[in-house]
Amino acid sequence: MNAAPRRISRAVLAEALYLVNLLLAPGLAFLALLVLFRRHRDSADALTRVHTRQAFAASLVAGTLLVVVPGLIALTGDLSQPAVWTMLLLYFVCCHAGLVMLGVLALARALAGQAYVYPLLGGFR
Amino acid sequence: MKYQSQAVAKPYFIAAIGLFLGQILFGLIMGLQYVVGDYLFPAIPFNVARMVHTNLLIVWLLFGFMGAAYYLIPEESERELYSPKLALAMFWIFLVAGAATILGYLLVPYATLAEMTGNDILATMGREFLEQPLPTKVGIVIVALAMLFNLSMTVLKGRKTAINLVMLLGLWGLAIFFLFSFYNPANLVKDKFYWWWVVHLWVEGVWELIMGAMLAFVLIKVTGVDREVIEKWLYIIIAMALISGLIGTGHHYYWIGTPEYWQWWGSVFSAMEPIPFFMMTLFAFNMVNRRRREHPNQAAVLWALGTGVMAFLGAGVWGFLHTLAPVNFYTHGSQITAAHGHMAFYGAYAMVVLTMISYTMPILRGREANSRKAQVMEMWAFWLMTIAMVFITLFLTAAGILQIWLQRIAAEPMGFMAAQDQVALFYWMREITGLVFFTGLTLYIVSFFVKGEEARAS
């Protein structure tokens, strides 16, 4: 495998792990992403670096938005009230779908050999 | 356009847009009837408005698919359509039959319509989405067979590509599965079992093939990406659509009296149904990212990308939301289903037809792309309709969650109508958002009449 496909495949792997963490194997995929991040976060190749850093940072944000925030709503809200459930479920579905969509955009860019920066995560390039 | 006979697509598209407008108007009427129960009663009762709303949707999408096929297949086959006259004759037959059916719904009591149209000879009416009188159903079969003959002959004599073969396979599937609408067994379980062979195997089966072919066709044209790359994506997408969608029919068999194993089969396979939609989104964005040219029709590119996103959200995410049997036990037949239905139909099928119209109509009118001004208006229409549909879905989802709680979870469950009163606020918000959708559609129609200098590739 020559250099160009290898750098693209690392970028694709990072974004794919971000999506697998959201969709199929939460936690496990994050651990794999963590390993990838530790190996390639300072890669000389800009494409590999930006995708591994971005995917890792976005996974941390996703974890916070999908675990911590709903946890706080559940802990502080009265779960015997339908309004709390309505808000909780709507929040989770919209947030999860939004994060998956961003992952799809990032993966499409990685497949095309282009960089992608998640919204508000520009500092982690 | 490359072939003169592609022009037969134009009347199909015009009819599709006209019927789409009618569908939205009846949607607004129904939306208001949800909160003002006697609005337009007895002139247009709720059940009639609902029937017109859903039947117009099906008919305008069929017009759109047919128009798309008559445009796409000659171009892919690299030859003129086998018989443009037959295509035009079928257009008029389908339009007259469709209009007469809708007028029948509106002007004649349904039971009388059934008597008048021979339902006692072969009873096929009275089932959701398949309410059409017998002569209309026979007409649909005749129109579909004539279209398939016409298109198949064109492909047989011309070039075979993945796109025209997938399109043709989808259209054949559409016609074949519609034949189950004539089978109406007295046993209610069997009736529902085979009813889904039309409804589910259309929208979560063969229509996905039609959608994939249309999207692939437009993406080749607007991005200039190699056909081989796009066709490989198409093969994988349609394989996943069929692998997941066929046995995924089982998610309709949880509670209708079929064996319990359907809860496993339905859950497992329908959990995979978002995969082809996920791939379509990835496919669309990947192709646009790898584009080799800046196509002057940026509105068509926007519709293509929007189709991917909205189909994944509406059909994929909102479908998965209530597809697993333990979840569906609570959500079945609630406003969650309505939320999913609205976004899935708009995202997957309405938008792909609009993508095709957006790409082809300027060419059918003698230019590669509309003026910049017309395209900006069309893009405004895109955003208004799409954002409105997102909010319609969110309000219906909120209504659904609350409805489920009040009717099925609360310690003292409410009756259906009492729960409906409690969720009225969401219905009002849905109606207001529906008006925004209508504004977007009006703008879309107006954009066809905006003149100006033809946009050029940058």
C-alpha cells in the first residue's frame, strides 16, 4: 500500500470508529479510537492528524452530550412527569441523530481524502 | 436533452407537482381538523381528507417515478424511448383515472363509490392506502404494464447499465407487489399480512431501488465522478436495502396475530434497515466531495444532498426509533408512526423526485440550468420545506411520546380522545409548521416562472 491510500485509510478508520461508537459498539469503539488517537495524534501527515484528533475530540463531546446531559436530566427531573420524558427522549434522539450526521459528513470527507473539522472543535486540529 | 423522446417526462413532472400541491392542501385541512374537529364537516370529513392526502401522495410519487424513468432510461440506454406515444397515452389515462378517483372520494360517499365501481365483484376497497376503486386499481396495473413494456423494450435494445437495470428492477417490483392489492382474504390476519406486501415492500423494498437509481443518475451528471465508482455504491446500497427490507416486513407482524417468531425476525432485520439510508447519505456527500466539475445547477446538487440526509433521518433514525418489538409494544399506532411517516416519505421519496425534477426540468426546457435568481428561489423553497418537515416531525414525535405516556404507561391510562385533547398544543404547532411547508412549496412552484440569464458552470 503506498502512502496516499494509507493516510486516507487511517482518516477513514478514525471517523468510522467515531460512528461505530455512536451506533454499534459504544465504549469498545471508543477504546479503539483512543489507541488510534495515541498513535497518530502527532502524525506528520495533516490528514491523519486532523481526522484522528477530531474524531477523538468529537467522541468525548458526544459522550458528554449523550450520557452526562441525559443523566443530569434524569437525576434532576421528576421522571414521573410525562413532560420530562418527552424532553429527555426528544433531546436524546435529536442529539444522537445530529452527532451521527456530523460523523457521516466527516467520513465522507475522509473517504475523499479531505480534512474535516467538527463544529466548535476547531482547536483540536 | 440527448434524446427527443425524453420530453415525455415533462407532463409527468408537471402533474406530479400539481398533485403534490393538492396533497399538502389536504394535509393542512386534516391538520386543522385534528384541533377543530368539525372544520369543513360534513363537506370534507376527516376520513375523506386523510384518504385524499395519502392517495395523492402515492399518485404524485408514481407520476414522479414514471417521469424520472422516461427521462433516465433513454439516456442510460443511449437510444430513443421505444414508444413515446404509448408513454403519453398512459400519462393521460393515469391522470384522468387519478383525478376521477379523487373526485369520487370527495363527491360520493365511500360506500356508494364502492357499489358504483364493482367492489361487490372483487372486494378490494376499504383498506388503508389501497382505498382506490377496482377500476382505478386495474388502471394502475394497465399503466404500469404499458410503462414496463415501453421501458423494458428500450433497455433491451439499448445499453445496459447498473442504473437503468436497477431502475427497471424497482419498477417491475412496484408493479408486481401492487398485484397483492387485489388479494383481500376474509381472514383479517391474512388480509393484513399480504396488505403489507404492497405497502411495506413498496416503501422499504422496491422503491429504495428506484430511489437509489435516480440518486445515482443525478450524482453522475452533477459531479462527473466515474460511473464505475457510483455503480459500485449503488450495488451495495440496493443489496443492503433488499437484505434488510424484505424480512424487515416482520416489524409489521408483531401484533397482528402472526407467530411470535416475527418479533425476532422483524426486530433484527428492520434494525438493519437504516444501513442503506446511511450509505446513501455517505454516498451522496462522498460523490459531491469528489466532484470533477462545478455543475451550474446547484439547486439539483442541494436536493440530492438533502435527499440523503432527510432519508437517513426520516426513514433510518425515526424508523429505528420504534422498530424493535419491545419498543413497538408501546409506540404502535401512535403519533410516533405519523412522525416517521412524514419525514421518511418526504426525505426518501418526495425529495428524490424533486431532485430529479430539479435536474431535468431546466434541460427539458432547453437549458442546462435555471437562472441564478430562479435557483436561489428554489433553494429557499428547499430550506423552507425541509426545515418545516423537521419541525412537523419533532412536534408529532413530542405528541407521540406524550400520547403513549397518557394512554399506555400512566397509572390510570386515558382514553384515546382524552389523550388527543392533551396533545393539542403540538397539533397546533404542527399545523403552523405545515403552513411554512406550504409557503415553501408555493415558492418552489413560483421558481419555475422566474426568468433570467442561464447559470453557467463556475
